[in-house]
Amino acid sequence: MRTPRTPAREPAPPTRRRGAGLLLAAVTSLGLIAASVPAAEAHARPAPGRAASAYDSVDPFIGTKLDTTQNKGNSAYGNTWPGAALPFGMVQSSPTTYRTSDGDQKGGYEYTADKLRGFGMTRLSGTGCEGRFSAFDFPVLPYTGALPDSGLPRSPAADITSYYLDYDHAAEDAAPGYYRTGLGDGVTAELTATTRSAVSRYAFPRDGDSATLLLDVAGSNNKVYDSHVSVSGRTVSGWVEAASVCEGGGHYRAYFSTTFDKPFTAHGTWQGDSVTPGADSADGGDRKHGAGAWLTFARGAKVTSHTGLSYVDVDGAAANVRAESAGRSFDAVRALARRAWDRNLGTVQVQGGTAAERTKFYTALYHAQLHPNVTDDVSGRYPGYDGKVRTVARGHHVYTTYSGWDTYRGQAQLLALLFPKVGDDVNQSLVDMVEQTGTWPNWPHLNQAQQKMTGDSLQAVLSAIDAFGSTHYDREGALRSMVQTQSLPATNTRRTAALQYFGTGFVENAKGDSATSKTLEYAIDDFAIAQLAGRLGEKDTESRFMARAQNWRNVFDPVTQEIRPRSRNGFDRAFDLGQRGNQFDQATGYQYGWMVPQNIGGLIAARGGEAKVSAELDEHLSQLDAGVYGTKGAYLSNQPSFSAPYVYNWLRQPAKTGETLRRATSELYGTGPDGLPGNDDLGALSAWYVWANLGLSPTIYGTANLVLSAPLFDQVTIRSQDSARTLRLNARGTTGDRPYVRSLKVNGRTSTASWVGEDFARRGGTLDFTMAAKPGDWGTRAGDVPPSYDAGSDARNDVGTTADGAKSAGSLDLSDNSLSRERLSAAGAAPGAKIPLGDTGVTFTWPRTAPGEPDNWIPHGQRIALGGRTGTAATGISFLGLATNGPAQGTARVEYTDGTTQDVTVALTDWTPGTDYRFGNVPLVETTGRNRADGTADTTRTVVFGTAPEALDPAKRVKSVVLPQSSDKGVLHLFDAALTTKPVSTGGN
């Protein structure tokens, strides 16, 4: 038997396999390994003194235990499982647990439970929504009790818990593609899998009252809508319709076909509370556990089942199992599963480090490859999101189940780097999803287009995979769908509060539902769209979405120098950023305060510069996993904090990045069942751990730039599967007493930069790190920092004018009202029209923009060029605009060509002022009727004003004006700024 597992975070890892030595001896003596796969390959053990292979380093039990001592917001539970699956496979054959003391079953495998609910065909790895994890379809329960009157003693629909299975961890054994356990009734159960089929082996004791298997066809985790089972000869088949993950509204139908290698001595079905010996079929309706079959074998039988899974029909399930596992022994299939995992885990080879570090690393690499999942049958058929059965092109696969909010921060990039062909098919699968649904859902499960979390993150997933070189898919179609769905009118998008965001550039705090973090997430998504457009040469689209990528500035408070909830009346400075409240998704304001990966340089400048920001980041990361309750600390076991340690690279302190990552990987991750500090979220947490160990991070999401830190292994070799791309990282001494990077060579050339560009990730190359005992000057120069994408920061950012009758086409006032383009034109404000400000010498130009394009600035410090390269002499400056929820005012800064500046006031009256004009404003454009989001109009009178000119120094030449950082209250809207050379009163406004 295996020795007890040591607690997580102790230096020495436990032996993974429970009873593995006894099992190996038994299997080898029986000679059950297929001739095509040598026994040494299937069950090899490292020689004394040699490091375990990547495969043998994996411990599937890591992440299966809930740490109840932590209260961080999300549970400290990886929610992983020890069952059998292939990389990105359709099938996940795994046990699921039940705890008798309190009836807790979670819907997953939880290490402290004392019973098993059976062995199901499907599982999601690491999701939230406790109790609604979905999957666990078609669980099988061995039963050795008596069969009174040739039938089950009670219907599982009436009392399923009485059939749950006693088990002991000491009798368990798990490895990638394999699971085994001894049960309390003497049965030994073993599981292995192919991509679309599960192969299971059950050894019954001779002294049991029966040798029976229960197929709980309606035993799925979530709500069941209907089910059916049929028995014919040695084959049992059926289907279940069940709710998708989190029971968010969608439901899927799964089909199975199971053939046994031994004849039944008896069988029957249950339907509801009725148990019918000899019956061949049953229908369960919408009752949980409402239908199933039992199959009885000779006492002491050793039974192997081959089960095919399909999401199309029973025939597809039968064809899948025939093609992939029929005719193969259990051990042959197990050996093939190992071969598949050997190949995939072997894409990353590491040298150095302890056995515990290798276990944590390769287990993380394993967990990062469980999703997304192949959904097409061997015939190529698959269920579309539109309910139609479709056929994928030969040689390709359809992948489903994406946790976009989680996986865009590293798991998608890892997939693309290691498995570029999978990346191609994933991206084409996403394009097909949008074609079938007409939208971009952000958390599709199987063929159910559903929403979870905030953001529109699958656009970032696709763009990131594309950036890493997986470009063999319909790239133009992908971009076209993004532009069509994420542009005004906001009628084809699934982004909540989309009209407000598309129109004004932010989501106001009054909407709740993580409004502030939505703005940040949407800006990241828009950046990813812009990057894809740039790679495709679509410069106009790139510029448009880059402007929206800077929308983070709309929720940046220049007074407190923090990301902060904003209302139509100003920033909410009473909001406690140490809480998530209803403004930040699964994170605090302090944690989301670093979430501007597309423009970290701009964020640092806005927050007050390197010295101030460095001190703030030090304080933030002094607590690595503080949760979301009244803290300034980080939350590295949840996604919004993933990029925070890498901000040090932009602060010219990459040594601190390495220090933080070493702390995180050693303090938060362990080798015990509680070795994952939070939900693995379809491999997202594990992928972050892999990148942290590699010394690379794709933290500028939507690009393939890699931010560098000290690798945690002496040598790393990455070989992309089915590709010539190879990345080599040499960092000798990093696992010893030299944890800091002293110098770096990139492909043989010295580099002081703490990042490498996209060509390195796309083509491969070599990084030679020279390591040292103390920090040096590598990465500390101003030119060494990773890129910040500031393009679009000065662009107009509000769509305040709309065509009459247009729906959801713009928003000026955060109530989705807008100015009529037709009525503006009639009043003299047609696109490009000249609008004089009386006899002041000021002449404004109305923005020459098309419907749906930004036509005014909501100020956040945009710089507007006014004087060309040599500047312009001027005596005054004036602004064309209005305030919503005003009046409102702020301070602009005029920049002269000699380097000096002058502050000027920008003050504007509300756009529906009656006769109460403020600040000496001059009404220039008056209309009656505001356009509404529903295409109608009201009768409200609106006014666009010109401000009285502010005096400038006539002896100097004006180069530009920097708009106000924000306004005192309400929202300023500026359509133009113009100069005059006529005399101006020094009193100004």
C-alpha cells in the first residue's frame, strides 16, 4: 500500500500511486499489455537516482481537497479530479464523491469525502458554481448486495445514496489516463479512456451476494430534463438531457453506447420508483436518477466495458467506441493513453529542481490540457450551437467548453504554443460558434452558448492564439464577426451594458453587476480585436478598437490616482477599494487596479510614476493571496491578479518579479490534495503556474510578446507538437543559490530587455540567462521595459450623435439619449461644418464623423494638436461642447512650443439648460428632441455651447492642448477646440 500523503507545501512530494506496486506486479504477471505497446513503456519507473519522467511526475490528486481554513471569496479548492482522460478529450471517466456526515457532494471529487457516487463519463475541471458543476453523465455503480426477487432492493430514483460506494484513499491509484480504486464491498474498479470512449474494468469478489453494475442514466450532476435507457444483448445504450454548467439556462443531450465482454445473468431497469426485472428499456422524464439499468454477472466476474460517448446520437456513440477501443484490452487502451500523455507532456522538458517541483510543474501542465474538448464524432458529425447536426472538415476537430474570463490570461496561449494545430481548430471552432449563434458568448459549454463572468473574453482568446501563430482558420471571418457584433448599433452583442460602453466608453457604477471591472475587461477585449486587425492589415479597424482599448482611463480617478467606480456625477471616492462590492468581479478594486495589461506604462504614469507605484505594488504583493474582504493585498489564486507580479518589469525591477513568483509557486502551491490554492477554472490556474516556472509570461493579452523573469528550472526545452518551433531556456544555477538574472542573450545576442517580441514565440529561439546570487542591472534601464500600447489614447471616445430612428446607436448622457444628426445638420452642425463663436475670431469645426463613430471627447487627458510642427501664435482658446448631468468643469493645459504650459478652465453648461447658461457659455447649436435608444425621440431642447475664450500668451506659439483629466461633477463632452488671434479679455470665463 501507498504511504500516507504528506500535507501540501511540504518540500518532499508523496509517492503518487496508492497500491501502485501491487497493481504493477499483477498487471505485468498477467501479461495484459498490448503487443504493440511494450510493458516497459506503459508502466516504466525511473531508475534510482534519475528524475521521474514527465508522465510519472504527474499527481492527479493535486487540487482535489477543499481547504476549509481559508475564506478568500472563492473556495480554496482546485476542483480537479483523478479520473481518466486524454488531452482535450471528449470523455473524462472519473469518480465523484459524497460525504455522509453532511450530505455534501459538490458535484466533483472532494478528498475528504468518504463515499463515491459512482464513475461518470464526463467532468469539467476546476469550475466554480459549487453543486452545479454539470457533467458526471452516465455514472456506473458496482453493487454486490442481494437482488430480492431478481431485482434491486429499491429504486435508485427513490434512494440513490444507499448505493453509494465506500472507498479508501489507500486503495486508490491514478495517473494521466488511468484511475483505480478498491471499494468497500471488495470490488476493484479501473478506468481508462480514449478521446471519445471510456474503457472500465470491474473485478467482483466471489463472496458477494451478486456481481451487479448499476447504470444511472439520469444521474448527471445538474438538473435533468429527460433520459432514456435500452438493453439489447450485451449492449446498453441511452441518453440524458441535462443542464449545462451553473444551470445558466442551456441544456445539452449526451448519448452513450456500452458493450460488455461478459454475458449478463440477469438484468432489468428502473423507471421512477418502479423496479422491473427483465425489462429492456426505461424513460426517466425530468426526475433525477429517474431511469437506469442494472446488469448482473456471474459472482467473481472480471468485467470490462467499452463505452462510446456522443453529443449527436446513439449511433455516433457506438461508432466512436468501435473506432477507438473495441477489440482492445483494457491494458492496451491504458497503454495508448499513456503514450498520448507522454507525447503531450513531453512538449516541455525541464532539468533541475526537486522532485516536488517537477511534480507540481508537470501536474499543472497536465491539468492545463483537459479543456477545451473535442466534440465531433469519428464521423466528423457534431451538434452545432444552432441545434443542427453538422460535419467538420476532414482532419480537423470541433472544440467546445471555454471559460473565457479565466483562460485568456494564459491557458489559451500555452495551448497555442505547445499545440498549434489544436490552436488552429480552436479558433475555427470559435468562428463557427459565432456564425451559428450570431454572437460571441463568453462561456459556452458544449453546444450551449451561455454567459458567465464579465467581459467578452473569447475574443481575447482567439486573438492570443492567433498571435502565437495558429493562423490556419478563417481569420478574416473572425475579425469580421468581432466588428459586426462589437460595434454600434449594440444589437448583436452579448456584452451587458454594451450600449453605454460603446457609446460613452465606460459602464457607470449604478448598473452594478461588476460595472467597473466590465469596463476594464471590455477594454482588454477591444485591444485584442485591435491586435488581430493590425495583423490582418485592417488599419482603420485597428485604430478604432485601439481607441476603445484606452477606455480604462474613463474609470481612472486622477484625484486619488486609482481605478475607481464612476457615476454620471463623478467618481465614487467613498467606495472601499478593499472590497469587491458590486463593482469588481471576484476581486477587489485594489486587485483590478493593475488590470491594464495593454498599457501598463500609461497606468504607471497615471498613478504617479515609478517610485510611487513601486511602493504601492510592494504593499499589494506583500499579501499574495489575501482574498476579497477588506484587503489591499493580491489574490493570486484568482485570475484578476495573475498579471500583477509582472508589473515590476515595467517598473524596471524584474528581480522583484522573480522574487514574487518564487514566493507564489512555493507558498501557494503544493504536492498534496490541497496543492492548488483556488479553482483551476479549466486549467487557467495551472497554466499560470506553468508560465511562472518557465520564466515567460504572455501577460499582454492579445499579443505573443513574452515578459521575462528568472526561470525556475535550470534548463527548459519547449517543442511545439507537429511543428519545427523550439524554445530553449538555459538558466544554470537558478535552482541553487543563483536565483537572479545577471544578463541575458537572445539567440546569441546580448539583451538587457526584460521581454522578447512576438517573433520569439512564433518562431522559437534560445534564451541564455546568466544567473547570480544577487540582483544586477538587467532590465533596469528605461528602454528595457516591455511595450505599452498607448495608441488611441487621444482619440474621441464618445458617440453622442445618432441618426433619427436608429436603435441602440449611441449614448451621450449615460441614459442612452443622444443628439439627432439630422437636427444638428439643420441647425448648422453638419459633419465638417464651420461654426463661428460670434466675433471672437474663434471658428469651430463640427466633427467629420460617420454614424456610429466617436464624435466627441469625454476628457481624460487627451492631447489635441492645434499648431502643427511649428505651432501657432494665438491670443485665446475656446472649446465647443456641453455637459451631461452638468454643469461640469475641469482644467485643460495648453502646451507651447518652447516647452512651457498654461492651465485654462473648461466649464460647460448642461445640454438641457432651459435658460440657465453658466460660465459665460454661448449657445451655438440648438435642437429640439433627443434621440432615444429605442429609435424614438423626445421633445427636450438641447444646446451645444462655445466657451468664452481663455487668454493665452501671444508671444508664444501653441503646439497642443491637453484636455482635463476629468470634471468636478457630471461629464464634460468636447466636440472641438479652437484658437483665436483677436484680443481676449484676461478675465476669460
